[in-house]
Amino acid sequence: MMIEALIAVALIGALVTFVAPNRIAGKLAFAISLVPAALSLWLFGTFDGSGNALRGGELAFESQAAWLEIGDYSISWFVGLDGISLPLVVLTTILCTLAIVSSWTPIDERQSQFYGLILFIEAMLIGVFSALDFFLWFVFWEAVLIPMYLLIGIWGGPRRKYAAIKFFVYTNVASLVMFGSFVALVFGLGDVTSFALPEVATAMLEGGPDGLFGLSGTTLASVVFIGLFLGFAVKVPIVPFHTWLPDAHVEAPTPASILLAGVLLKMGTYALLRFNFTMFPDQVEAYAVPIAAIAVISVIYGAMLALAQTDLKRIVAYSSVSSMGYVILGLVAYTQFGVGGATFQMISHGLISGLMFMAVGVIYNATHTRMVTDMSGLADRMPIAVGVLIAGAFGYMGLPLMSGFAAEYFIFFGSFGSELLSYSALFTSLAMFGIVIVAGYLLFALQRTVFGPYRLETDYEVGRAPVHDVASLLVLLGLVVLLGVAPDLIFDMITDAIDPIVQGGDL
């Protein structure tokens, strides 16, 4: 019942925080968030699962109970963790705690509702990464959208309503496509009696669907694969479904940006791995080249868009599009290092993007501008915060001994030698060129804002960042370095869950 405890603490904490006085809401939410953070670390330390949750693996902290009967199909409360989902649960709890701390300075109205929504998001995200029944998973998946919509729409910037509506419309339409595709798959699988993901995956791998709506089984599997891919691609997001992301990031308050880039984008890549790349190996092989092309385009195009920006938040937002392209490339390589590196990149990017958005938020709190052209020489006034920003930027660029380097190395190593992906060397070489562009736009932004003589176009006195902001930045930087120095802390766990996918597994 440990997963239930994690969800319950965050959910009850959200309700308590909603009714708490504004003056204590921030500290109360922080204290509550420490409990799921500590519990998730305990789960990590005592993890005894093995294999893949959908390929006959031994789940850790598994719990299952009957819930609903709909015709011939049963829906259950079914949760459990394997080496793919557990690191994402830990990432969620840590980033939610640090996002709460980062909001102590900028959030000065309706604090109790704001912090309550953060804790509610945390509960739903834990559910997304641990649920193993499709309907239960879909409830958590959709429930994440509501608080994020409110965080952007109420506490966001001048164009917050536009950004919130755009975010909601894009992701809701994608969810509809994804939901319809998966339900059609279940109806097409004649011998499936529930929406439990392991049962659906087993039926897919043993024989596939019989057909539906006049479509043959093979055609139905391809249609469902494409529908799921499109639905999840919007959440990742990858080109050309990325246009909602920069608006959402720019208008969102800093804590929402941290969670949006750090965890919510990982919902899309996690779902792609759980559904598309686990259940549909034949379709992965058939569509490997176009998927790899989309991945490389996302890497290069996202980086080029970032290069053209002068708003620090937009630079980091577009860089997320580029980074998620690496994840897709690793997944489609379908090798141990490729898929394992893609999963490692989810964690690494969550930490680094959270660090970058937090650092940009600290700078904005002091200067009240995010424009590269409005400031310079901040290193003299905010040495620690700026130093962490520089370190985070180098983590994005793949500096050795940081998690970004380990993630990209695993992906490139796995994709370069992929036997499934045609022209794998070409795709990998093109994707590697993206690192050059990343270095270009990050070094350009840093050179303009943090070095040189001090200058600020706004009328604010810039001083050292608050202790709580610096502490949060240092925690994230420490984790980035820790995973860069010792990637096996999570990579062994990840590859244990990845091996049954790339090697066929035992059903």
C-alpha cells in the first residue's frame, strides 16, 4: 500500500493546504511535500522488483483490487512500479518539493490555492507513473491537466488565458485521439477481458488484434500505433505538435514551468515507451525511419528556434523540444543503450530543465525582465545563482560528469549501432550536430546576460538571491552531478526493465 500512501499524502495535503490561511500555506505545503519525497526515496532504497511491468516482470509495491465491471470488461485499481516508473516517481516528488520552495518569493496572492494545486498535481503524477490499468491511468493522466491549466490561467503572465486555453485544447484533443485508439485496440483483441496493461500487452505480443470496423488485425494494429503516437507526441512535444509549449512556459509562473518541463513532458515519453514501444514491436520496426526523422527534426528545429530567441524562458522552452527529440531517437533505436538512455534522459532532462527554469525565475524575481538584451553583468550581483545557471547550461550542453552527458552518450551509443533502424549512423550524426547548436544559443545567452559590465534596463536593485532559492538550485545541481558521476544509480534499474522489451522478453 505504499503507492497508495504516496498518493493519499499528496492528495490530503492538497485539501488541507486549500483551506489553510495564505500566510502559512507555502511552509505547510513544503512540510507536507517532504513526506512523499521521503517515502519515494525509501521506495527507491528498498526496491525489489525485476523485469518489465508489461512483459511478465516482478512488480514492486504492487496492489490490485476490483473496481468496475463494464460489459465483458473489468476495470481495477492496479498500481505497481518497475525500473522505468520508479525513477520518475522519485523525480516527481523531488521537483514538486523544490517547485514549492521556488514559489515562496514570486507568489503573493491566493497562496493556499496555488500550493494546493501543486500538491494535487503531485498526487496525479504519481498515479500516472504507477497505474497499470488503462482506465485508472487515464483518470490520472487527464486529472493532471486541470491544475496545470489553472496555474497558468490564474497566476501566469499577461497572455495567460490564451496560453492556458491553448495548452488545454492541444492536450485534450490529443487525449481523445489516444483514448479512442487504445479502446479500439482492446475491442479488437478478442480474448482480453480487462483494461489491465499487462494483459493487453500479452495479448498484443502473442497474436495481436483480430480486427475491428472491417480492418484486418495488422491494419488495426498500425492504425492504433499511429493514433497512440500522435496522442502522446503532443504531450512530449515533438515537431510539429510543439507550438503550445513556448506559450505555456512563457506565461506560466516559475513553479509551473519547473513541473511542466521537468515532469509533465515526461508523461508523453513515458507513455510512448509503455504503450507504443512495448506493445507494438512490429509497428516500431515498420515505422522506425519516419519516427527517427521526426526525432532528428525535433532536435535540430527546436535548437534553431532556441537560437533565435531573446527571452530566457523561451530559450529554455525550445531547448526542451530539442532534448525530447533525443528521447524519441533513443526509443526508436530499440537497443538496450538506446531505450535505456532515452529513459535516463527523461530523468536527466527533468533535473536540468527544472534547474534552468528555476534559475531563470530567480533572475526574473531580481531583475523583473527575462530579455537577454535588457541586462548584462549579473555575475557580480548574483554570483551563486548565476554560477548554478552556468553549470546547468553546461549540463544541457553535455559536459562530462553531468547527467546530460551520460544520457546523450547512452542514446548515441545505442542508436548508432541499431540493427532495427535503417541509416542509424546518419540519423545519429545529424542528432549529434544538435549539441553544437545548443552550445551556440546557451553560450550566446550567458555571454549577454551574466558577463561583461553590469547593466539593467529595469529600475530594480539586484542583490544576492534568497537563501531558499539558492538551496533549491544547489540541490538540483547536486543531483545532476551525482547522476553524471554515478549513472548506475538508476541506469542498472532502468536496463533491467528495458531488456525484456529490446530482447523480446518472456511472456
